[in-house]
Amino acid sequence: MSASHNRRSYASNAARNAGQNVLMIMVSVAVVVGVLLFLTRDVFSQLIFLSQSENPVRNVAIFAALWLLAIASLKAVLTARLTAVHVFWNLFLTLVVLAHLSLLLILADNLTLFDIRRMWIERGEAGAALLFYWSELLLPLLIAVAFSLSLFRIRAWLLSQYSPSSSCVAAGFPVFVTGILAAMVAMKGPTAAQGMAGVYILPGLLSVILFEQIADERPERRPVTVSAGNPLIRNVIVVMDESVSGDFFGQDTDYSLVPSLKVHADAVINYGVATSAHNCSSYSNAVLRWGVVPSAFEQALQLPTIWQYSQASGYTSTYIDAQKPPGTLANFMNIDELSFINQVKQLNVEQIERHQAFMRIDFDIVDHLVSLVADDKPDFIYINKLGVHFPYEGKYPASSTRFQPAMALFEPIGHSDRQALINSYKNAIAWNVNGFFERLLNSIDLDNTVVIYTSDHGQDLLEEGTGLLTHCNRNSGSAYQGMVPMLVLTRHPQLRQRFESSLAENRHQLSHFNVFPTVLEILGYDHDFVKQHYGDAMFYPVERIGKFYTSELFLPEHAQHDYEWKSVPLPAPSRLTSGALVSQQAD
């Protein structure tokens, strides 16, 4: 073969390889730019907003400068002299892309500071969320891997064209950009992050949350300064269930999912569908424990808690938590609040879906109640049930699948048929909630005990068509997220008469905000004092609020206040329709 032919062949291969390299570089750049722009879908709308602001030149210039800093930091990471520096930031940014894209798919909306804050508050539910939303990680995982490989490809090309950058600069530049973004959000409010470089939005918002955890402390609680009179009953129990929608029982006296209430109808006062204070668990629990009123959220951080009022009236206070293992606190509970509680019981059960002990943990609560209310001393007890928090499969035995078709164990909501989703939810209620009431009503003497039962929020079972969150949805949450049951259980004649006197007026009218004042009056506190400071108790006709919050309630002082409402219609439509009932085996 001639030398000239070899040279032509070599040149042809070199040209082909060069062309392939150029194509790969172009594809890699397109992947990186595409991911950045997708994570920052509001960049152009933010530019338009800034151009129409009071000082458009300054604001647009700052916005552009921050984008240039973000791009410069990425370039520094890509050309870092030490490969280890690039690998570290490559992996970090890849995880950010994975998390951010997954959240976008689940939320069907751009990330905000409130989204990150509530996820941090509810971080104990990360395992349950992974089981329920794992399918939404698959596409983001593929994109994140493509993003990471593209960064490596671009790095190789840049190092062939330019001198490597300082490893120290490359190591610190992303931290610097994240810090600037976090500082802007902390000083200017959550909207300061809109339109910024996508890979820095999530780290920047998370940095603000971590700063809040370090820098902000709750103010000291004021003592109880008012005296209580004679209590209305010896034992007071507040049961906060988890994720039970009011339209699945509580609208009438049929109780198809909770027949134990029908069997003991003489002990049940059913106020129908109430409105939750919030569609996130922690905030609703805070309303019941802290005496939050809609017109003064910030004061609730300083006012006496329900524990202080119960102790001041001579009750022994007990907190029973079936949601978290011993030593783990949730729902805004902290060490300071625990100091006001006489005794805390957390049930030490491994949280393993469809594990026998895990499924029966709410039933075990009743055993603790029996011993507490059996003596002659007055007890105030607040209970956080495990309830029917997603994933619904695993919250009841397979042999108790009453409604079919149902979801499979560990089936993600993103791949679920809506009817199967609803059936699994109904199965969970029929097992957990009915089983709890059955044991409670058969074991507890209600002649000198009152139980106020509600749930923290309802459930969106893919009603809205946007996003996959069942609750705690900031923007597109359906009204069902704020619909909860409100029941009172007692056989105490005088107290029962007082509740029944307001039943006709208050049916479907109550909200979480009525529970705290009701408890105070039961504990013996004066009606005028309670109404002035905390609003209407359930004994009197109340003014229906009919809406729940979907945004932040208790903000740090430096943060911007932004409350968002979601209305609950009246009458509340029910999703409890007849399903395919199959025989239920005894367990």
C-alpha cells in the first residue's frame, strides 16, 4: 500500500475523529446548558420583571452579574488543576440536578424557600417519600448522569484549549456563589432566588434554612397567669391522626369504613367535615398545641402551650407519639416544649412497611391509655397517631384488602391507577382508623373521659392533575387536603349535652382553630378569657373559616411573610364511592 494512500487514510480518520469530538462537545454543551435553563425556567420572566422594576438598570445589572459569577464558577470547576476538586464538585452538582429535577416532577412547580423549609421540617418522612415517589427519580437520574458525563467531556476539551485554573479558586468559587444567593434570599426575601442559575438555587435555599436553624431561637414561653375553675371532666384526650381525609368518613353516620363508630353511636358526637389549619402536618399540630389564632401567628411562639395550661389546671400531661422512634422529635416539638410535659411516650417500633408491629402501633396506643385513665387523677393526653400517611400499602395487612384493585406494595404513586390509589387509601383507613376506634371504645371508660379526634390534613388523591403531592402542596393543593374529620367521644352526660347543643349549628363548620379553646374550657378556664384570646370553643356556634393555609406560618424575623389560603367548599364533596368489596379475612 502506498505511503500517499496511508497519509490520506490517516487524514480521513483524523478528520472523522475530530468531527466526532466536535459533535460530542456540542452535545455535552447542549446537555449542560439545557439542564441549567430547565432548572431556571423563570429566568426570562424574571428579566422582564426586573426591567419593569423601580430601578431596572441596577436590578438587571445585578441579575446579570450573578449569572456571570455562576458561569465563571462552573468554568473554574471544569478547569480545576486538581482532578479531585473537579470530581467533588461534579458529583455535588450532579446530586443537585438529581434532587432538583425530581422535586420539579413531584411538585410540578418551581422550587421556593417554603418548599425547602417544609421538606427540612418533614425530613423524617424521607424514607416514606422515597417509597412513594421513587419512580420520579428515574428520569432525573438519567439526566443527572448525562449532565455529569457532559461535564467530564467539557473539562477534557477546555483543558486542551486553556491553562488549568487554580484549584483553590475552583474549590471556593461555588461556595462563594451559593453564599451570595443565600444572603440575597435572607435579606430580600424568597423571590430573590427566582431566575438564578439552577444548580445553585437548591444549595442556596438549603443554606438559608441551615442558617435559620443556627441563628434563630424560639422566644421564651410566657407562663400561665390566669387561674382555672372547676374542670368539666377528669380525663381529656386529643387525638391527632395522620392524613385522614374528612370526606372518607365524618360526613354522615354511615361510617362504612369505620363501623366501630356506628356500633358505639351513643358515645360519638360527629361534627362532620372540618377544615384543617394547614395542609402540612407540623403546622396543624402546632395550632392544636400552641393555641394559634389566624390573626396573630407570631404570638403563638410566645404564648403558653396546651401543656402549661393543663398543668396549671391540675392535670398531668402526657404526650404519646406513634410517628417517631424514641429520641426523635417532629411536628415542631423541641426540648423546650418537652420541659412542660410530665411524661412522654414514644413507641419503639421499627418503621418497616407491612411489618406486624408497625401496622399495629396505633392499636398499642390504647393499651397506654387504659393505664393512664384508670386512676383517679386528672390526665390531659395528646396523641400523634401513625395513621395512614403514604405509602398507604404497608399500613394494613394484605389479608385485609377490602377494596380492589389496590396498589402493590412499594408501588409509586407516579405509576399508580387512580382507582387503585383510592382503594389502597380506603383499605388503610378501614384497617387503621377503624381498628383504633374499636379498641378505644371497647377499652376506655368514657363516663369521665372525653376524646377530641381530628386529623392533621386530608389527602389529594391525584385530583388536581398537577404534581404528585398528596398534601403539603404549596400552590396546586386541592381542597381535599384541608378536609379533616372532627369527632368527640364521651359518655359524660353534662359534657355530652354541651357538645350536642351546638351540633346542628357547627356541623361542617369547625376548624382546627376551635380545638384549643375547647380544651381550655374543658380544663376549667373562663369562657370570656378563652374567647378573647383564642376564639370560639365548640360548645357555641362558630363562624366558619372554611379555608386552610398552604404557606409559611412561623417565619424568622428576617424573612418575608406570605400567607396563602385555600378554600374548602360547603357542602364538601365526598370521594367515598362504592368499590369492589372482597371478603375480609380475620387477622
